[in-house]
Amino acid sequence: MKILAVNCGSSSLKFQMYEMPEEKVLISGVFERIGIDNSFYSYKLNGEKIKKQAYLKDHKEAVKILLDELISNKIVESLSEIKGIGHRVVQGADKFDKSVLITDDVIKTIDELSALAPLHNPAAIVGINAFMKAVKDAKHVAVFDTAFHQTMAKEAYIYALPYYLYKDYGIRKYGAHGTSHKYITKVMHDYYKENKKLIICHLGSGGSITAVKDGRVVDTSMGFTPNAGIVMGTRCGDIDASIIPYIMDKLNMNTNDIDKLINKESGLKGITGGITDSRDIETGIEANDEMCDLAQKIFVRSVVNYIAKYYVLLSGADAICFTAGIGENSSLTREQIMDNLKVLGVSLDKEANKARGTFTKISSNSSKIDCFLVPTDEEVMIALDTYNLVK
Ligand code: ADP
């Protein structure tokens, strides 16, 4: 069965077409700079990458070109072969605890939740509408980044703010990266053949740590928005909330200014004065750059703090998993994090930790907690949820 996984951003559209249930990727690609000058798209087919310039006026135009490419590359003979299209939606809040078939009511609810994800939910709706019009025979499924975290207990998601802010304004922890955390949970279940107590570290340019027990989320580090939790490429993570009114006052900032400062100018970038990518941080450390060294230490500490917290919350952990850009590729960061966990009986297999991008056990046989590098795959999770709802 042919299933398409789609991820629409405000000016981009990523896609992957699968043959399910084999999980075989038939074609994947991305449309970029939609609605902006110099738009283009690229796709990977049979190991070859093809890039084309195209005037992408809007998402509808990108969808049209994508569907034409599927036919001309003989991925499908007719669009009716596409049985399901899974759409990534960032914010489902407490309205969705799992993926759902898209109806008018579902679209309305996603729209109502746009206030909580102003950059992301409107883009998802544009994509959903464009695909629903163009591929009428397919079933359309919404896969929410927040859904997996809906199992948290109230004491995990309520902030110690006046309670009416939760009741009247929905201020609570929702978490993010749920599709990735769910995928890693599934991979680890396949590995152990049973549910284990997991601490999953999704470390990319955005990052979050999740505690999982019995296949369900107990707690996660991101909060009301993806700004909370660990230090990230450009986001500050957890800070003393009183800093915000203080600097707004001192620097005469409005809400947009402060939002930009904590989301786009902070984290690794803020500390180093411009370096966002952890590869560049590592190059800086090699060149004895003091600020890169400091940024890395603060980053590692923020991750270790969450692991320690979740170790206690779970009454011990069976496995710690590292995933996403940094988690899958940075041997240095994994080593530094694991070195800080020696007190918990964590012990690194230095040779195994040289691995990049492939499922690898990186703890030694004597380690009290198994540690793994687990490549994430949010697209296949979207395709799986879609397939399960469509079949
Ligand atoms: P996102 O999806 O949040 O944009 P990714 O999961 O793709 O992020 O991770 C991107 C980040 O991964 C990059 O910013 C970079 O810091 C890090 N990264 C990628 N490759 C490496 C590497 N070889 N060594 C260290 N860090 C890496």
C-alpha cells in the first residue's frame, strides 16, 4: 500500500512516499522557499539526488508539482494508488492523544490550536487542504507532535502558576518531538521484546529528553512551547522566568523582541556569540576557544541534569537512548554526557561510541544502564500511524 508522509512548514514541504507495511522508501524530497524568490525542490530517487528550480507560488503549487513528479517517475500510475497521506501537525494540545483521520472538525480544532503554534499549525492546514483537494481518494491522517506526551500525569504538566491560566488559557506542559520519542520507544520495544524504563535524549538543533515507562511518557523536558528544557542551538531552555520582565524593562523590549531573544538568539548561539551548530562548537573546542568550551559544558550539564531527574522519577532506568543530529553523530557529546553519569553505574564502550547514524549499543557490558545510539525516523512513524488508520 502506498502511503505518503508530509511535513509542511511555513515555506517548506517535506515528503516521503512509502510502500507499506514494508516501510520501503520509494521517493523522498523537499520543496523549499515556497512563496519566496528562488524557490526550488529536490528529491532522492534510487540513490540519486535531483534538484530543480520552480516557481512555487504557494503550497498548492508545490503539491501539484510533487504529484506530477510521482506520476512521471512512475512511483504511481494514478493518484488513486495513494491510499493514505499522513500530515505532521506540531500542536494537538490536549485535544488529541493519538493520530486521527482528518475530518472538517479535526481541521477546525487544529486551526483553533494555532494560537499555541502560530508558525506551524497554519502551515499544516494549508498542506492538508491542498492534498485533500488534489488526492481525493486517499484517507488523510493528522499525526501530532504532542500526542505521545498526553499520557503525562497532571503533576507533570501543570505549572505552579495561578490555576486559572491552565483552565482558561491552556497554559500547561505539552512537550514536543513526540513522534520521534514514540519511534525510539517502538525501536527499543522491538529490541528488548518488552517495555523497559527509557530515558530518550533527542538532541538536534532543538532538543528534548523524555522519560518513558510501560511505553508511555511519564515526563518530558519541553513545555508549553519547545523553548523549555535543555539548552539548544538557539533556544535558552529552562531559565529563571523573572529574567524576562527584567531584561524587557532594562533593554526596552516588546514581546516580539524577547520572544526572538529566547528562541533565536540564545542557547549555544547566545553563549558563543553566533555558533549554533554543534559541529562548529567541536571545532572551536579543538582550537581552544573558551566560549565554545563553556557552551558545550553548559549544554552537557543541562542534558545530564534531566537524565538524573528522570532516573529518579522512573525509580531507575533500563536504557538511555541518544538520537537526532547531535545524539546520532557526536561521539564527543555522548561521551561527555555518559562520563557524567558514572555515579549511576553508566560505563561507556569507547570503541562502540565511535559509531554514527546506525543503531549501536554504546555502553560496555559492565554498565548498569544500557546506552544506545538510535537513529530516529519521524517520517516512518507518520507513515506507520497513517497505514494503521487506513488499512
Ligand atoms: P533539527 O531537526 O532540530 O533541525 P537535527 O536533528 O537535524 O535538528 O540536528 C541538527 C544538528 O545536529 C546540527 O545543528 C548539528 O548541531 C548536529 N550535528 C549534525 N551532525 C553532527 C556531527 N557530525 N557532529 C556533531 N553534531 C552534529
